[in-house]
Amino acid sequence: MNIKNIKNQFSIFTNHPDVVYLDNAASTQTPDAVLDAMNIYYTNYRANIHRGLYSFSDLATQTYEKARDSIAKFIGADSQEIVFTGGVTHGLNMLAAGLGKYLKPGDNVVLTEMEHHANIIPWQEASKIYGFELRFIPVVDFKLDMDVADQLIDERTKIVSFTAISNAIGTINPVHEIITLAKKIDAITVVDYAQAITSYNLDVRKLNCDFLVFSGHKMCGPTGIGVLYGKKERLEALDPFMYGGGMIREVSLAGASWADAPAKFEGGTPNISGAIGLGAAIDFLTGLGMEQIKEHRAGLAAYLVQELSKVVNIIGNVDEAKRSGVVSFAVGDVHAHDVADILNSNNVAIRAGHHCAMPLMKKLGISGTARASIGIYNSKEDVNRLVQGIGKVKEIFKI
Amino acid sequence: MNAAEFDNELDMVYKEMILDLYRNPLNKKSLSDFDFMHREFNPTCGDDIQIAIKFNEHGTVADVGHMGTGCAISQAGVSLLTDAIKNKSKEQIKQMSKDDVLELLQIPISHTRLKCALLGWSVLQSLT
């Protein structure tokens, strides 16, 4: 893959050629093609969808639905199994509220100790209301302890919800193994695919999960848009989360009946330009070639781990097969915040903090980490700049 | 900014004093006997500071200690602040402004580091 050609397709890199952006686990840059698609909506056929009979509205509706079709194709699903959401956090809140209400005391939901807060708190709140138990697959040596997982997932387990790749330490979880354990006792499976969506060719049929969530802004799409995938029968059984216009069949003063999925879950005017942008992002990625993207990411992740290991302590696995290009590290006793600030002065953007994974940080006995994460437009030169910046940190703190 | 300008700016912030206070903070201890104890933290970066104060019969600070973890600027800030409030009364402590605290550090504090520099001060805002 020609990185220079890719970077040229992002105006932000033309505007800021000196910036090395290595915070892709937080959010990715948006290519001009996506911005253009959104802009064309606003300047040529701006209208609400599913409602108007005039041309603008018809085109807006078609483009919005075409984006849904593209997403379905991208992940191996049917279009009616794709629900547009505001992002992963929104999707997980929908599931915890919608699935949680059918659980009772004695039932349990299994999560993991490495989950992002978005896949912990909604379940905590639901468990307070409906009385079910929350269990957490422990993290040992930066990996999930699958022996314990086997014990935790028992005949009272109703839902297993877990992340495919940890946003904090980059661990790649044994997704198929976990889904198999859940299927043995007919538990519903929810996969947080936020960090994995550009790392693999996702085929939800092969994965055979019940629900899966990801966000547009982590795959070169705009912010404020995401996807909840659900197997047809699961979405049919799930109650709506947000009630209002567009998600109904009939309404009287006495009550309402729901539309079919996915409309059932898309009440109110959605993020129309966001959906259109996400469709354009998928075209952009498939245009580059998912195989090439996968290869590039894997190669660069390996280089990142290799080069960082020489100069810092990596907080995570160093075994290539079990980790992604999301790398947490510590520079001696320097606080992550100082590391990030000094790197920022050198135009290298990384993240410092607990990465919305406080339970994991507590388990690891630390308050936070410095985290570098690669995107499709990063190169070996970017990694080298990161290493140079770390050299500066060591110089200042006399390590 | 060019490389030389970067270096100058970093050197201005990470002066000897700041690094020294990070590695050897002043008043870093817990108090078993205290009249005031409060904790604040900056969830975006993981700075976490707790300050405990014991007042004497004249109403001035007899002993003060801070615990927790944080970046160089927050540790330097709370070190200098806890030193500065020794022998002060509650009223005098409450009169200390954000600017007073920033002045203690004697370094330029950028917008992104303000919360770090003022974390200790924000703990003391709970003093009644």
C-alpha cells in the first residue's frame, strides 16, 4: 500500500504535514471522499428521509438506505439486520436496556475485566433494576483466562458481552472460543467490535454472534454514527430503546405499535449525513482493499511493537499473534500525561490515561498508560518519530 | 515551531525543580490525625490527589500531607501548595487564588495542563 497516496486523500494531512497521528484507537481521520459525500447531501439534496415525496427526500432516503446495504455487505449481513446508531456506546446501552429487562435474579451476564466502560456500566445499571448477577472473565497476563471463563459461563448465563480487541492493551480475544462457550448454554452473544472493524474481514455469519456493535468514526467515517448488527430473530424480539416518530406502525392516544426492524430502532430523524458518510467510508476502505489494509496494519503493528520494546515497557502481550496495533506502554517512572505532553510538543499525537477501562487499570495495578495506535495512513516513519519523541522524554526525565 | 523552539519550551516547563519535585515530592504522606481530608481526581489522565490537614489550637495548619498519583506538573503543584499553606489559617488558605497557585510553579502552564497544576488547589476548595 502506498501510504503517501493514502495520506493525500485526507486534507488534514495536507493541512498539517508534520503531525504524526497515532491515536486511532480513539478516533480515525476522515478522508475527503467521506467529507465530499456528506457535503453533497447538504448542498444538493438536503431533506429528511422516509417522509417526503419530493426528489430531495427520495434521493436522501435512497442514499441512506444504500449506505445500510453497503454496511450489510461489508460485514456479511442482510440489510434489515443493520441498525444505525449513534455509535458503540449507544448500541450497548440499547442492548443492556432491551435485553436486561427480560432477566431476573438468579440469571447472570458475563463480561470481562478488560471491557471499555461502555460495555460495563449499561449492564451494571440494568442489573440494579432487574436483579441479575454480573460476572467478569478475569485478565491474567494481559489475556482472558479461558478456564475461568468456562466456569463463569453456566446454565444461568443469559448474555455474554465482550470486546474483540482491547482498546487499552490491544489484546485480541479468542472470539470464536467465547461464542462457542456461550452457544453451549444458548446464551445471547454481544461482540464489541469497535477496535477490530478495520483489522479483519468481518463475516457475522461465520462469527455466528447474536449482536455486534461498531462505530463509524473508528473506520474513517464521521462521528455520531455507528452500527448495531443483530440476527433477524434477535432484533424481532428486542424492544425499542427510543420511542418517537419513524419507528411505529400505528399510533393512537392510547398506545402505539412498532415498525419492523431496523426501523423499529431508528426513531426520530437520524444522523442522515453521518450514515451517508459511513457508506462513503466503506466505499473508501473497500476501494483500498481490505486484504491490503489488513496486511499493512499487521506489518506496521509488528514494527511498532518491535521498535517500542527496544525503548519502553510495553503493557500488554508482545506475542504478535495475540495483539493488535493498539499499544500501551510506560516510559520508566514518567507519568503517562507527561509522556503525551512531551510527544505533543514534538507533533506526535498519542493518548494518556485510563482509556475508559478503569477496572482493567486497577487489575494491572496502574492509574493509566501512554497509548499509541496505528491507522491505515500511518507508516514506519511515524513509528520512528514516536521513538524519537520517547527519546526526548527520557532525556528530560533523565532516564 | 521548529525543533529548537520545541526544546526551549519543554525545557521551560520541565525545569530541574519540577523534575525534582516529581521524584521527591514535598509533604507526601498520610496523616492519621486530621481535621480535613478530601480527594479529587482528573479522570481524563489519571491524576488522583488527596490532601489531609491538621489544624492547631490557633486555627493554623500544624501538619499537612498529600497522597495519590499524578504527572510531574500535578505532583510539583501539590508539593508547592502544601508547603505554601503551612502555618496559614483556613481563611488565608481559602483566599489563595488559581493564579497564586500557578505562580508557585514558576513555569508556563498550557491550557491542557491547567487541571494538573490546579488539582491540589481544587482539593482545597472543599475546605469549609
